[in-house]
Amino acid sequence: MKAYGTLPEAQQFTGMSRTRLYELLQKNKITARKAGRRTLISFADLEAYLASLPTYQAGA
């Protein structure tokens, strides 16, 4: 797996919207790097963020 991906790749990886990913970047929940005009997002940060979310509990 790649270490970094473009915003569309991060959207596909997480299922989150572009807007939500930019919100996470602004809140420093995930990190990104700039390569020219491209924004590259760390897949390790995305995985860590998703792992930190609460689990779904039916009936709660």
C-alpha cells in the first residue's frame, strides 16, 4: 500500500467527502503534504483516525 494518496484516493479509501477530509486537515486530525499543486494525504493518519472513532453499537 502507498504511504500517501491524493484527495480522491483518500475519499475512496475512507468513503468520506472532500469537505470532511478538509475539515480533518484543518483540525489537525490528519496530515497532508503538498507536491506542487497536489495535496497528498497520509494513509497511516487516515487509518489511525478511523481506528480512533467509536464503534457502532446497535440499539444504543
